[in-house]
Amino acid sequence: MTICPPAEDPLVCLCARVPESAILAAKCSGARDVPALRLATGANTGCGDCLPDLEELLE
């Protein structure tokens, strides 16, 4: 039996510990801008350093 390592799921928002998968899931569920991502995931509610990454993931 082959055991595969877990896929990487980097944190996008360190303050709220929000992984990329949560951002992408929110986007698939209809989040189309940063305020919608913030509401859905809690990302970008701390220091704000993740804003450029959130904007990139929304493209």
C-alpha cells in the first residue's frame, strides 16, 4: 500500500490561520471580493498583510 503525503495547504492569512483551501472554497461558493472573503473565512481581519494574496487568489 502506498501512502501519499498530504497536499500542501499554505496559510494565506496568518493572523486568522486561514488556509488557501478555505479561500478557494469561499470563492467557489460565491465570494467575489475581499469583503466577501473576509466574511466567509475571517481572513484579513488582523494585520492586513494577506490582502495582496487574497486579491491574487480572486483573479
